[in-house]
Amino acid sequence: MQKTRPPEGCAKATYPDSGWQSVPCTEAPTEPYLPTIVGNTVDYAASVAGTMNSATGTFSDGVDGVTSEAGYVGGNPPLVANSYSLQLNTQTFPTAACKAITNCLGWQQFVYSAKGQVFMQYWLLGWGPKCPKFWKQPKQYPNDCYISSTAAPAPAEPISALATLSLTGLASPGTDAVILSTETGVYAASFNDSALGLAGKWQQAEFNIFGQCCSTQANFNAGVTLHVRVGVVDGTTNAPGCPSNGYTGETNSLTLLPPCTALFGAGGVPPTILFAESNILAPVVLAITPTTGPVTGGTIVITGVNFYDVHAVSIGNVPASGFTVTSTTSILAIVPAFAGGEISVTTPLGTAIGPAYNPFPIITSISPGSGPIRGGTPVVVSGKGLPNSWTYPFSFGGTAVTASCGEVANQCGMVAPPAPLLQAGAVDITVDGSPPVAADKFTYTGPIITGLSPNTGSAYGDTPVLVEGNGFASNMTVTFGYAQGSPVDTTCQLGTVVATPGSDSCSFFAPPGTGPVHVVANVNGALSTPTNADLFTYVEPPTGALSPDTGPMTGGTPVTLTGTNFSTAPGTTIVLFTDAGVGAQVTASCATTTTCQLTTPEFGEPGNAFLAKVYVKANGIAAAVPSGFTFTPVAGKTFIPGGGTGDNTCPRKPCQ
């Protein structure tokens, strides 16, 4: 009815008159409306990001099943009908009234006592054992102090009028006010805000029906549900927050029913929170956490209301292995192995059915745990709760594959598909919503080089090299050090190397280079890791000269070979004499890499002396000796290469 602020002091406005009329104030109740956590569990409060200058609480959205209420008067038995209070409470806040006292906070209440008074009560929490002048100290809280404003007289409303009542608190610089609206009038107490200075500090508003004072309880008849509405004015239309905060020590016999709903301000209705509370005791299951878990069982939290005297919890049709009722809104239950389905909670007043719990299989091992990125690796997945079907879909790194299951219990076989984007790395194998775990990892490997044949070659390049290993692909490239090799052919042999079954091989021409280098394979950006097995050594070809460079066809001429890059290992430096497609070779003995000794072989034919070409081979690399070697005939003898001496009938090639 009232649109204007009430005048300072006490006032009322009664229908149909809409103007304020000053009335004499009365002394407020002396009892404390104590601070603590409210209700059977918690209460809801409307919160704003800035500060509010007013809040209004009401039960206008519904008062269901209320026929009676009783509480203590003045905090003392017996129970008396219609003994309750409506409270609109702020959060605690810093206040200059605390002066310099550490940990002191202000707290303010806007109160309607059903005895017929509307007033404000102010608190200094944590002040200490000696209160300021005129402030009182409750025996329950020896470090807190309170004082009340004077009270405006109001009707002593019976509980049957609860739906018609609303309580408003106002805070502005200079003046705070509390207003009770009833079906027949409005009653207000308005006073200077010097007690705490709430204006500019009010951020949360808690409203509800509580005991009359002194940490007492408002007790309702059975079958009651109240719908609470708290509207706030903070200069915005933003929906308030709805934290689970309670600030008063008084309680009621009802239990909060989540959720708390926050509404934006619109159409003249301020930003608002809505929630309900009830003492209807039939259980209600609202949610479970988590909703899935391993097939081996686990623990879930069941949330709801009215979990009183719970004597059974089931998952599907399977009883929980155990459960603990941690509060009237929460149950901790143990899910047995392989159990799944809707959750049920049973109390003497009924059975509540809740959301379903869905178990998922557990993968415990993958064999083998790795394979080439091209795919094709046969894989066996082992676990618990795996499907028992000849064909069953799995996810292999996000790629759908068909597995064969059931031949061995809790085992499934499948073939690895190509790696995603043909990139090396680990992927998860999952089935039926199983979450990724360490045991389900399959690692796609990049190329691995296990050997080179040969592993040495000319520094001038063009040595054909067979690269063997695993994880190759037909588009693989290799580098010798920093230079890229060129393929011998365009096709790699994948998984078909006879000497090492299942291995891969590709052939490349070595580019020019020097020294030992690592051969590194590259498959779609995945590089092989350098090891001793991939070392390729570039060798400078030998150079040399013979002294003497002339001798008889019968051989036996001692010769000194001088030059570079000879091999001192026995039997590794070879000297080859050739002419017209016929050749003979000897092994040189090299004391150093620059000097070797050798004896010429039998080599020649009838006629004049001839110049044979000479080649020296060391470290697998051959090079020509520029001078060659001149074989001279022996008088009276004809030498037949490989056949001894005879007449002059045999050509340069061996006689037949």
C-alpha cells in the first residue's frame, strides 16, 4: 500500500487510508535474536554484487498445509501457539561502531515479533566481554553485544495470516527502517542509522519465519510447505546470487528444498530469489554424483531431501554394499560390482526413485602397447566387464573399430587403424563410455631404425644403403646428417623383411658427406631417435702410387704402395690388377694408413709388355692407382694367368 518511506519514529497506515500516521513507539523486546547458522541445515540468502538499499521477504507464493505453529515465548517452555518471528537479516559487515577492535563486525536484523512489535536489532559481533554503554551482552555469546531500536506496535498476527505478511528493510544514509505489511495495514519503525551505518554495506538478505527469540524454533504441524520470496533493490535488474547462508540462531521445523531460483528484475518486480521449505517427510532423490563409474563398483553421493530413517538404498535391483546417511539431504552409498540402473532410497514413509547409475567397463591392459603409425597391428584388450560379442564397437583413438570379443572372457581383439593424421603418439582405446585411463593407452610409434647395410660409404655419395627398422611408411624420407637421401626405388618393403620378420626396409642413395652421421627417418613429421644402429660413416677413397711400377708377368715383385686412407686391419686393403676383363688381386699389408706392402700376382700373356690397370680398395671404398703396373715378358717362357707356363697359344684370358 505504501510507496513512500515512513517518517522517522513509529508509524502506521491502515486501509483504505494510504498516508502515514505517526504512532507512539514502544520498548522493543529485551530478548536477543541470536546470531548463528539457521534452520535444520542452512538457509538461503539473496546476494548482490554491489549493495542493496532495501529487501522484502514474503510467503505470497504459497503457504501450503499450515494449520498451527507453536514456539517458546521469551525462550522458555512451554510451547505457545503463534509464537514466532519474521526476520530479515543482513550479512556481517565492517562498521565504524567497532572502533579499532580487531575482528569486530556489525550485523543488523529487521524483525517482526508475533507478540505485536516491529523493530530493528543491532549487533557488534566479536566486540569483547565489556559492551558499550546501553548495549547488552547475551550470556550465550560473551563477546557479542546487541541493542534494539524502539518498536512500532503492530497486530499479533496468527499463523493462519502468514501468506498475507511481508517484511521490508530499508537502509539509506541517515535512516534505516523496518516495515510490516499485513492484510489490513502497514506498520513501520524508522530511525537514524548511526548504530551501525548499514547503508552502502548491505550485500545479503536472509528472510524466513523463525522462533520468537533466543535460538528457539517455530514448530509447524505436519504436512507444511512454505514458498519463500526475497526481493532486493540494488539499482540494477540483475538476478541476485543465492548462497546457502544463514545468520540467525532462531530456526523453524522445516527443511529447505533445493533449488534456489534467482530471477531478474522486470515489470516493476525487483530482482528476486525463490525457494521452498517443507516438513513433508517422503524422501526425494534429486541427483547422484557421479552418474557413471567402473563396473567393479565405487562410491556415489545421493542428494535429495527427507532422508530420515533410511533403511534401504539400491542401484537398479541390487542393494548397495553399504551406505551412510551423512545428513537428511545426502547419502554416501557403495555401488557393488556390475550394478547399474535407477537409484532408490527407502524410508518408512516411502521409496524415492532417482537418476540411473551407469557402470562402464574397465580396460586393464593393451597388448602390444605400441605399433607403427600406418596401423595394422593386432591388439588384444583385456579388462573387466568387457562385452561378450563376436563383433562390438570400440573407439581406437577416436576411430571406430570393430572388435571380436568373448572367445576369452574379458578380452577383445582388434586391429589398430592408422594413427590419427598419421601422427605418432599415444591414444586411448575405450568402450561403452569408459573414461581414458593409463592402462588403455596405445602408442603409435614413429620410425625406428635398427640397421644400415652397408653402414659406410664414399664421401662422394651415391652409395646404395638399405635402411631397416619399424614404423616405416611408403612416403618415408631420410636424412644423412643434414642432407636428404634419395630413394633407390619408390616402394618400401613394410613388414616383409625376410631376415627380420615383421620389420620394414627402404633403400636410399647416400648423399655426399663427411665423417660419421646419424641417418634419421621422417614419417609425416615423426622422426626416428638417433642411435648407434643408424650411424653411417663416410669414408674418403684411398689414393696411392706403386714403387716399383714394373715387374715380370710371373709375379713375385715386392711393391710398396704409398698414399692415403688405407686400412691397417689385416685383409682389409685389397689391390686389384686388371686387363681386358681379366683380373688378379692380392692383399696388401699396411703398417700405416699411408704405406702398404704387397707382392705382384702372376699376370700376363705372350708378347710385349703391357700396362695393367690397378685399383686399391680400403674400408669398402675402391679407387684407381693412376700409374697402373707394367708387366714384362720373361724370356723363354709364356705365362698363362692361372695356368702356369706353356707355349704361345693361349690368349690373355686363362687357357681352357
